[in-house]
Amino acid sequence: MQICADMIVHSFIRDGFGLQKIEIELSIVPGLPQMKFLGMPDGLIKESEARIKTAIRNQGFEIPASKQVLIQLRPNDIKKHSRGLDLAVAAAFLWETEQLPKPERPKPALYGELNFNGEVIAPLDFCDVETLKSQETIITGKSETDLGFDYLSVNELRTLSVPTIHTKQDVTLQIVEPSVENLFLSKAQARLAMIIAAGEHSALFAGPPGTGKSTMAEYISKILCPNYEDLKMSAQIARYFGEKLEWIPTRRPHHKSTLLSMIGAGRPPEPGEVTRAHGGVLIMDEFLEFDSKLQEALREPIETGKIMISRAGAAREFPAKFLLLATTNLCKCGQLIPSTKNQCQCRTVRKRQYVERLSGPILDRFQIISFSHEYSQEHDVSLTDIRHRVKRAREFAQENRKQHAPNSRISSLSVEKDISPSLQKVFKLKMSSQRRLKSVLQVARTIADLSESREIRAGHLNEALALSLRSATRIQVDLQRYI
């Protein structure tokens, strides 16, 4: 077996939610019979030694005795994580030892997993190669899905010299709407769900236990209209965590979750729950039980749709565009209700401490506040009908305003032009903050879309004021009278 000059091939490592091209240099030198990875590999890459050597032997190839295989991963100064270096390292070894004929220049990039029998499998995240816009030839293993770019595949190491050509396919995300048959809401709940889902307005459901708060949040997550561009990123994020996207992501963190698990942590920074909810819904049950610092940390992603994580000199921005649906009791026993005489038995000081967990700035981030004790127990509107109304409202916005973003993401200026000047003067006087004004405008625009009205009328504004301004006032002002 002749040992040639050092072999250089290319492969890919994880870079956030995409892949980054790297260079792999393989050298065979005298020493212990082992493979040694250099260039800051992580544990997954290091443990591939046994898998690669076993696959090579089971395919009928030889590994020289008393030789050490050195594998240098460049660039050297970044921590490397990859699911598909097995194929690149094995190919470099077989080409270096001339047990397989070298490919014609330029050499292809390789990205694939190996099993012990030497069969090659396309990693789950192989489709993320498309984000590199690479024009070079790429070899992987068997893939169960069509991809949006040209590539070559091999079934096993022995067939590395005769790969199969796969041409670019028109790829669409395969997501399935969850079944909503036999699911019903009351008329008041149905109306609220339509408005929240059609405009993707962040909402806080407050009230006693057992009044349907969590059910409302769950049902709304089933009737949203997905955005295709957001879902492409959601699918990449899901692959990063070894998952497959079947519907918009819905995350339900526990109220004991830490700040770092929610927003992200580590070095290099790793994403948290707010990023895993990108393109979907973040449901936070028992919202006031979450740590106050965690609540306040949500202000940035709610406002911008992004989260910046800085750790030990390393910084990374992650997508975090989600619909926040939160539920809460207003006291420890749960029976405290604003503007009513209620059965709450908590001491006054404990009531105040509990309500004060909901700060003014974070309350302002909820565009809609709803009190669940007002929900009717008569469930006579099907979720199928609600979903249809939501879709029609979104279609109306696209047809009449060429607007593809939900109303919660548009500017207040673009909404104001649809309101008569006389109405603007009346309702602006009632605003407690510019953010609350923006919420009322956006919610009113959604209500108008549901009635397929180009103009925002007085009835639309009054309903928006009740859902966004008056309900917030009930928590901020009226509740204090009963504490």
C-alpha cells in the first residue's frame, strides 16, 4: 500500500442554523494505529473514529498497521460540530492510500454519515447545504427527500467512484394542518380566536383556574396561517435540534424554565426556546410564575423578531419571531377578578406582590388581554369555521393591500390612513402609551379585515379598544380597587 502526499477534501460543519464549508487535511504518519482529529472538534466528531474504521474494514478495505491518521479541520480557531464528516474522512483515507481512484479535479465536497457496514446516509441537515449557494459538486448518501439543488449520492463506500446524479427538484415544505374536527368554542371565544389568529396578536388570558385559558391558546395555535419564508427557517431550526417540522412550531416552556434556556446560552451561543418557537407559537402557561427577568427578556424578541446572545466575547443573533400566548391567574388562589366582587381569600400583601409581577412594559407587549371568567360554557362554533374565517381575512389583506405580513407586524402609520380624521382625534385621546395606540390600530385593522372592510370604522375601533385598551386598564387600574 503506497502512502501519497497529504490528502485535502472539503466538507461542512454547523454554523448557526446553516452549514459552513471547511477544509479537511488527512495525513498518515508512523505512530499508534488511531485517528486523531485536530482543529477543535466536538465530542460527536471525535467518536466517529470507531465508526469510520469499522465501516472501512467491513467494506473490504485495509487500514495500515503502525500508522497514525491525522485529520486537521480548518479553520483551526472555531469549535466544530458536524453530523456528516464520516464520509469525507473515509473518502480522504481511501484516496490517500490509493484503495480507491482519486476523483478528477476539482475534488467534490462530501457530507454523509456512515453505519458500521459502510453504507452512506444523508444527514438530516444535508438540505441546509443549499443556504451556501455552492456551485461545486457535493456527494452524500441516500436521502428520503427531494432537494432544491444538484448533488451526487452513493449507497456505500465501495461505490464512491460511481455516484448517482440527482438533479434539482422543486421543493416545498411538507406541513400538515392539524385536525380541528369536533373542536368547538363559544361565540365569544370564537370571535376572540379569529382576531388573535388573523392578526397574530400577542395575547394574555387571565382568570380563575378551569375557565379555558390553556384551551384557547392551544386551539389558536391550530388555526394560524403559516408564512412560507418563516417556515423555511423554522424547518432549519428543527433540523438543528434533530427534529422534523410537521406544522408550525409550538413551544410550551415550563414556568420553572431558566432565563438561559429561554433566550439561549453557551459558547458559542446556542439558541433557546424563543428561537425554537420562530415562525410559530410560544405558549407560556402560568405566566406570572415565570421569573421576572425572564419575562422582561421577552421584550426584545416580541418587538423585533430577533434575539441577540452575547457570551464571553462571542455574540450571535438568532431569529425569534413568534406569537406569544400567555395564561395566568391574578393571585395565588386564582380567584381574583378585576372589577368584580370575588372569592379570593389571599392576603392583601400577597395579592399586590403577585399582580406586581406583571410590569407595565411587559403588559404593553400584549396586544390583547382577555378575561376567561367571561367565557360562555356553550360551545357552538366549530374550529373548522373559525379557521376558514381566519384564512379569508388574510386573503382579503393580500388582495386589497398586497400585504403578506400579519397585522401585528405592520406600522401604525399604514393603518392610520384607513381611518377617518374625525375618528383618529377621538380615540387618540384615550391612549396610555404609543405602543398601546399601535396595538389598538393593528387590532382594529384585523377586525376590519374579518368583516372584509377596506375602511376601519367606528365599530372596529370600539371592539379593538375593548380588547386592547380597556382590558389593560382593568389590570393596571381597576384591579387595584379589589386588593
